Amino acid sequence: MSIQTEPRQGTPDRRQEASGAPTLIAVALASILLPLAVTAPAVALPDLTVDLQAGVAAGQWVQNAYGVTFAACMLAAGALADRFGRRRVLAVGAVVFMTMSAVSALSTSIVVLDVARALQGIGAAGVLTSGAAILAASFEGTRRTQAFGVLGASFGAGLALGPILGGALVNLAGWRSVFWLNVLVGIVALVLMPKIKESRDPDATTVDWGGLVTFSGSLFLLALAFVEGGDAGWLTAPTLGSLGGFALFMAAFIAVELRVARPMFDLGLFRNPTFVVVVCQPFTITFGFVVLLNFLPPYFNGVGGHGDTASGALLLPLTLPVFVLPLVVGRLVAGRVSSRILLTASSLLIAVGSLWLVVLEPGQPWYETAGPLLVFGLGVGSAFGAMDNAAVSVVPVERAGMASGIFNTMRIAGESVAIASAGGFLTSLTYGSLTDSSPELAGQAKQLAGEATQGRLDQALAAVDPARRAEGLEAVTSSLTSSMHTAFIGLAVLALVGAVVTFLLVKDKELADATG
């Protein structure tokens, strides 16, 4: 995916400056919707699945279906934007996103909801890829750094507001209201989109359908493997078969991209170690963040005994820095603070916050988790202000669109894998701990583990003998809490590895454009 706009040399003309604010606001508003569609449903998930009588696996696909299609269609959306116009794809993506939000809100079946969420993810791919390419084409130098800081802040706003807005809306109007919220915000963004200057790549004449099919298939099978692993077991035929299919599709994807004339995923960019590290930042920075956003609210709501609104409010120390810091960091980077040092420090803060989170216990005072969540949020927020711009600045401007597509594909793929793998991981660990500590619950351990992970503890305990419910509650609480602690340690190790790799391999001189 390439950038082709007029003019591209020197200072932007008056027409570009006049349209800069509406362009930035439209892209930012549309981008807020994307993380909001992850965080708000996470809070609504317990009520949603009970109302629609959904099982554990079907409930997980409310989040997985959105994330998988979002990541899988990212590069294809970028190719379509290059060929047919980035503003057009942004608008179409927003309309698809909003329409499927409305379908989700009106759903009376979990199958219909899961399908709508998958289609919503396709719309989200169009919004994110075209929006980032529009900013890369519309702004230069320091203004582009600041524009991407605003983009990072918009993601932070969606992530920060999602849990508390979702909890409040669920309490006030039910789980369906979290999907209607997307429609209302999207309408405002659509009103501003006609003010965006259209741009396209005149050399883009085809879409890499082979790459699209093989990449989408590989990502779907990887997510399916994690869901099946948590539900059926990690060494079962469905899980191993899905992992094998993932490997085959990924190998086919690489083969296709090496042969096609205009690949949607230019593998040649991966010869640059700085580019590789920058585009892999989502796996070390946002991976853990998404895990916390999706699985701490059900924990607070279930074994913690908090309501929906309180569960969202408990995450404010984590989410508020992600809303505030990107704008500040954009100015710091524009002032020639090393992106390598900034991204390294971000990963280190996440590692410290993750390790500190092993203090998590059910029913504890809010201030005991506020400290580790704040440190974690500071790490994520500081990275959000620098990652996007670094990704498009480490390559020549004519390849900035493709770099943005690759980076955002890795970001959403990381989030999709995080949600799918963490759900399966926590369920498996909790199930194993339950069977070891409470053999008398072995027959119900799998259901208890799955329901507790999704915050539906009352429903799970209803199937337990009344004489053993108090014992069952204590056992499930202890097992799930222990599993969360293990997950936090794993996230800390991942972030620490990311910090070391970033410090050693990223070259500041290759990020010159990103620093001003």
C-alpha cells in the first residue's frame, strides 16, 4: 500500500491546512469506535451471554469474531483504499461498522451476534487502515507526529472510556446499549468525512486475493486453536488440527507474497531489523493491555463481587494514562526524545506493572490494585504516542501506507491472539487447579472454570450441589486468582523481552522522520 497525494513536497498548501482539522477529527472519531467495540462488550459479556443463553465458546467468539476479521482484512482494506480511494474506504468501513453494531444490538441469537461481530471487524479494518494512510498523506514532519499522537489518543479514549461507559450503559439500559453507542459516535464522524481530501495510488490496479485468503485463513485457524485448546484441551485433534492448518496457510501466504507482482504484505520490509521490532511492538505492549481490559472486568464482576459500573471504574488507573499520554508523548517525540528509549521504557513499565499485579485478590480495596494498574497504563500510554508514527517513519514515504497496514495488522492480530489465547489459558489453568484442589468438583470443573473466566460465577454455581456451593465458590475464586497471577508473570516476561530487543535492535537514525 503506497501514499499518493498532492502536494507532497515542502509545506502543505492553504487548502491542506484548512482541511487538516476536519480530517484529523473525522479520523480520530472513527478510530475511537474501534477499541470501544472491544472494551465495552467485554464488560457487557456476562449479561449478554446469559440473556442469549450462550455457552463459553460461543461467548468467547463475541470478541474473537471481531478481532479475527479485523486483523485478517487489514491489508486487503489497505489495497482497496489505494485502488478506489482512501476517503471512500474510510466511509464505507464506517457504515459497515455502524450497521453491524445495530445488528448486534438487535440480535436475539448468539449466532447472529457472532456473525455481525465478524462483519463489524471487516468494517473496522477499512476504518483503521484508510484512516492511518490519510493522516500519513495529509501531514508532514512535526504536524504528522502530532497527528499520530492524536490518533493514539483516540485509541486511548476508546480503551479508557470503554470499561466505565460499558458498565454504566449496561446498568442503565442493558447490554444492547453498548452497541448503539457505536452508531451514535459513527454518525458524527460520517458528517465530517466529506471534508477529507480524497487520495489514491494510480498504480494500484489489482487486489492480492491470494494473500488475503491465505492470511485470513491462517489467523482464523490460530484463534480457533486457542479457543479449542481452552475448551476441548490442548492436545486434542481439533486444537492440533487448527494449529497445523494455521502453519499450512501461513506457509502458503508467504509463498504467495513472494510471487505476486504487487503483494499486500511486502516481505522485503522485514529485512530491516528496526522495522521488524517496531511493527512487533503490539505483541509486547498491547498484548497484555488487551488481556487486562478483557479479563479483569469479568474477574471484578464475578469473584470480586463488584457491579458492572464499579468493575469499569476499577480500571481507570489503567485506562486514563492511555487516553492522556499519547498527546504528551507526541510533543516529546517531536522534541527529539529518542523513540528507542521511549519504547524501551514503555515495555519496562509494563513489565513492572505486570509483576506488581500479583497482589490481585478478590474483594480487596481499590487502592491496592491502583498502583500496578497505573504503572502498566503509563507504559502503554507512552507507547501509544510513538508506535504508529515510528512504523510509518522508518520506511520511505511512498511506502508509508503499506507500513501502516502491516503495523496495524500486527496490532490487531496481537489483540486477537491475546483475547483468544488468554481466555483459553485462564480456563485451562483454572480447570487444572480446580480438579487438583477439589476432586469432588471434577465433574463440573470445566464448566465452572469457563463460566468464572467470563464473570458468570452465579450461573456456574447454580449447577453445584447447594451443600457444596460455599466450598465451590472458595475453590473457584482461589483457582481463578492463581491463574491470573500466572498470566501476569507471563506478561511481565513478554514485556521484558520486548524492552531488551527494542533497546538492542532499534536504530535511532532510522527513526529520524519519527523524531521530527
